[in-house]
Amino acid sequence: MKRQTLGAIGALITCPCHWIGVAVLVGGSAATAWLARYLPALLVVLGVPFLISLWFLFRREPGAACARCAPGARGGTGG
């Protein structure tokens, strides 16, 4: 599995805005009471994996060059 795919899936699962939507969807249940009590801590705890997932998603592969930077590319500075 590519690192970017793993980062995208991780970012979707751990995104703090999605967890607020989950809190709204389970409104009126025991899960809402639990989320209301622990949501700030949950958002902080999920913030770290979210940032790591974004890093995986947008990090360039080692040794990979962008299309503009490749040697011999039109308009590139590498050649």
C-alpha cells in the first residue's frame, strides 16, 4: 500500500471535524454523554495521528522529483 494512500485513509479516520459530526449523529444516546465528556481530550489525542497522516499524505517519496524539477523538464531548473 502506498504511503499516500495510507495517509489519506488515516486522515479521513482521525480528522477532528469528522468526530464532531459523529457526536451529532449519535445524539441522545449514551455515546453522546461519553463523547461530551471526553471530546476535547479525544480531539487532542486524535490530533497527533491526524498530523502524522497528513505528513504521510503530502510527503514526497525519497528520491522523487516533481515534474518541473526533473532534469531536462521544460521550464525546470534541474538541467
